[in-house]
Amino acid sequence: MGRSAVASAGLEDVRVGPRNPRALLGAHRGEDMAGPDGTITPKALRGRGAVTNKSGRFEKEARAIVDDGWGSLGEIEALRTEVHTERPRNIITRNDSPDISFERSINPYRGCEHGCIYCFARPTHAYMGLSPGLDFETKLFVKEGAAQLLERELSAASYQPRTIAIGTNTDPYQPIERTYRTMRSVLEVLAAANHPVGIVTKSALVQRDIDILGPMAAKGLAKVALSVTTLDPVLARKMEPRAASPEKRLETIEKLAEAGIPTGVMVAPVIPAINDDEIETILTRAHARGAREAGYIVLRLPHEARDLFAEWLMEHYPGKARHVLSLVRDMRGGKLYDAAFGKRMSGTGPYAWMIGRRFEIALEKIGFPKSRARLRTDLFTPPARQGQQLNLFQL
């Protein structure tokens, strides 16, 4: 990708094939974050997980900023987070996947500022015409009116309660939740309706909502799992740059457990030759802080996540990159990802089998209970429908 000789333009769009690896070094849709050689500058990437911003799989072409040689790019500032409003028609998402333990979920936000490089939700940003790379962690969407939509759906005459999972796609307690409080408004509706909820997060911000989750848990309506990927703060900062530190997550497990909230730990994802040596230590430390449930998921790299993760490896662990990807392929039938039900979470082959056995043995040795807390649905009281509310004034 050569430099432009068009002095008057300063920046120009360069058309390349959507799978051209050189396109991965450019900025998406003309954002000012390229350096003199057309690559994204370290300053612009500060605090971000992805190292590129390649176009999504539905785009016919990729766009990149290049320097025309006249110093037109100037001083590049760090990428800023942009928050946009989304107005969905419904807030509860339903699935019938046979290898997922929940039928219903809520995602208060689209995109996630935590910037976890391994996030399997990154490819969903392609549906918005945005990049699963840096766009996913810098261009976020808040679902406006989420609480009102939830009330409407729960009040439907045909609604039957089932545990709603939150945090299964993007983190409901990512940094913008401090401002928008969408997750808290959703919890308030669920608490008022005595509706069960299971939460997964990497954020210490969940402690803010102990005042809601504690009483819900006392009724058998709530449980929380903290995702602890590594205990190494240096690795964590590279891999999940804006998530809570490992120690803060362990502290959060302790605070939730002390409040009587059933608390678990998710060792996810397990990445060969990167964090797989920490499985037993994470489980031991989490159990000591009060976690009584545990699970794991091996690295999942659907669609654009494959290239993004490979680029991250080359940036941070170039000496390990070939070995890591080889082990991932060993767990995925020779590919970097296999989406088959029953295989996508745990993988297949000797290496995946070894991870599973290590996990099971560690649970038994550490003393994790064999059974898990079951949430109740029999206490559910649907919110009053609008017509019912009007009838009260007619009495």
C-alpha cells in the first residue's frame, strides 16, 4: 500500500480486497489514526485491544488512510469512545442452541469498551456496517428504553418466566454503564417482577447493584459469575485493556459472596500457551474468595475474530504466535474455529481433552460443589399492562 502523490487531498481512500491482509493495517472509513506509513499508531491504540480496524465481512471494499508525504496526518490522538442510541423493538433475545444453558438473554449495549481481543461478539459489529476491530470497542450503542421494553414483554399474557442471562454477548457493566445505567434499570424491572436473572461480567461495577441483587438472591432469583481470564496484570492489560484488573475481579467475587449472592467464576477463554497454565490457580483463588460455581470456555474465533486475534498475537507475542495458532487448530479439527454445537465451547482433540480433565480435577480438589444454585420462576409477578393500570383509575 504505497503513499499517495496527490498533495491536495492530504488523505485518500484506498480500495483493496476485503480479505487483503494489508488492508488490516488501515483505518476504517477515514478515521484519523494512521501513522506516516499508513499503520495505526501506538498512541491512537492506547488502551485498546485490537490493533487494526478492518472492514466487516459484509463490506465490498475496505478503506484505509495513508500519508501523502506532506505530513497531513499530523499528531494523532488516542481513539475516543463514541456512544450512539439504538431503538430496538424487543429487548429479550431467544435462542434454541442445544449447547447453551439459557434460552433468553438481554444485551443492554452493542459493542464493548473493555476491548477484549478474544471476544467472540466482535463479528456482530459487522451487521452495523462497522469494523469488528477498533470500531467494536470505540463505537458503542446503548439500547434506549430497555427497561420499558422489558416491562412490556414481561407483561404479555403469554409470557412464561425463564432465567434471563445478561452478559453473554457484551458486558452489561462496561464503563459506559456508569453514565447510562441501562443495566441497573433492567435489574429494577426484573426485581419488581420477581424474575430470575444470571449475570456474567468482568467489571467491579456490579458491586454497585448489590442493593438490588442481594434481596433478589435471598429469594433465589439472582446469581453472578465473574470472568477471570488471567491473574497476570500485564497480560490482562494487553488482552482486555479496559476491564477491571484481575485482583479487582477477585475482590468483587468476595463482595458478592459476602452479600449472599451465589457467585461463580468463568475461566474464559482458555487460550493455549497464553493463559492455560493458570486454570488451577484462578480456580483456587476464586474459591478462596467465595466462588462456589465455575465454568470454562476454550478460545472461540468466529469470522473476523480469527484475523484480529492473529494480529494481536503478532503484535504482543510474535515468538509464540505460530505455536498458539497451531494449538488452537488442534482443538478445532485443523481450523481456527468450528461452530458445531457441542464443540464450539470446549473444542475437540487431545489438547481440548486435557484442558477439560484438568478443570474437572481442579474443581474436585479445591472443593467446588457438584451442584449449582437453581433459580426460581414460581415467584414471578408480571408487571401490570397499560390497560390494567388505566382500570385502577376507573374504580
